[in-house]
Amino acid sequence: MADGSPVRQAMRSSSYSFTGRRRRTTTSSRLAARVACHEFSQPIPVPSATRSSTRSTCSTTGITAAVSLINPINSITGVNLDNFAPEPTIDGKGSHGGYCGPAVKPIAMNMVAEIARDGETRGLPISGIGGITLWRDAAEFMALGAGNVQICTAAMAYGFKIVRELIAGLEDWMDSQGYQRLDQFIGKAVPAITDWQYLNLNFVTKARIDQDACIKCGRCHIACEDTSHQAITNMVDGVRHFEVIEEECVGCNLCVNVCPVENCITMEPLAVGTLDKRTGIPVSPTYANWTQHPNNPSARQAAE
């Protein structure tokens, strides 16, 4: 994109305050603050919390023009076991710090999405904060409803120039997708978010292990054997071999998460009409969720 791109135009109109020092910001430092910023007259910082407490925060402020979230999470990073004080220790005492950076990104994205889809807060301008380091992070926050993002930890770690990489990456991705304006994808992922109890239980997946890519580390077997559904072998015919037992696999995705080899384990959906070996029932084309399931006590009470 040229210098007149929507990303760069929005950057130039943004303001920035950097924690830890006071100075007049230059154009470059302003870029570090907000990717694709809209001007907000009354941004309200929102703590990392639940949707209900977020709604309460917004409502108790009276007229809320916008929200920014999340703040760093209060945390104690460790305890010195010689003097029994939190670290870092100052004159024998310690306190909590602010947990931030990439580790809080999933929490922050969930909170942004909760505000974007909640009936009482939907439509509020959102400034997304929390672990944004790469252009993809910024794009994901925007897809969940953030009109702009703010960056601090990444700038501390890599300097303000990291934002130029975010700009270039975001522009390249927008070009590849045919987006000319930011509002073409801001909030685009929100309709696909639902509460867990409304997920389709008749969408059945099974784990598959690529034997050519498998390094036989055994992490999938240990995770599944000890904490899940005992659905992965570790020995077959006296030979170390890791394979999914379809009759036991519930599609929980745990093995994918612990596997150190990218795309070695994948979740493969079963086609409608295919026999699910675990239940002995063909996959149904009909949508069904937990609120309708016979094992749900509420569903049983409603039926009675």
C-alpha cells in the first residue's frame, strides 16, 4: 500500500503515551501506540475480567464513549525462598507487578470479543491491548472488534521500529485479501463466536497422526493416557508406535496442543453419515448442542 493507505493515515492521526517516561512524542513513536486508530474522546480502561463485570464497568461510568482493554494483570512472579519475600524484593518487601506481553493475548482477545458481541456493549469503539507483537496479532484483535490496538511490551522489548513491521505486515495481508479499508474486516470474526454450550455436538472430529512426521517423542500418548481418554497407543506389536484409537477418541484436541511437530497431529472431521466408532452412531447432519443433550440435567428437567 502507498503512504496514503488507511493504515498509515490512521497512524498519523493517533496519539501515544508510553509508560515509564514523559516526553513529547515524535511521529515514529506515535506509530507505536495504535495500529489503525480512531479518535476516542472518553476511553474507559477495562480490567481483565468476565463479561458481566465488563458490562458493569461500562454502565457505572455513565456515558461511555469507548473502552480500552485489557490492563496488565496483577501478579507475583516468584517468592525468594531464602528471605520469604516476593521477588523483586525491595528492603525486604515485595508487591505484585503487571503481567503483560504475549502470555495475556488470549485473555485480552476473549475480553475484546465479549464486549463486541454483548448486547449491552455491542457497538462501543474498542481499543485492544495485550500481547500485540506481530501484525497478525493486530489483525486478530481487529477481527474480534477492536478498531485499534495499543502496544507497550513489544516496544519495550524491540523498540518503536517494531511497529513499522506491523504496518508492513498488515498492509501486505490486506492487499492479499483484497481489503481496501480497515472496516472491511474489523469485527468480521465476531458472528462466529458463541458460548461453548451452543457448539454443534454433531460436528465430530478425530485426531490423525502423520507417521512420516512423527518423531516418536510420546508426548501425545502421555497427555492422552494420563489426563484424557486413553486414545493413543505407545506400542503396537512390540514396537514403539503412536496411533489414535478411534473407538476412544473424543476429538478434544489435547494431543495437537502438546505435539512439538507442527501439523504432525491434525483434527479431521468425519463426514455426515460416517460411523463414529466411539458411539457406534453415524454422524448426523442435524445441529445439536449441550442444552439439548440428554446428559444435561437442565435438558432432562425440561423434558420431564
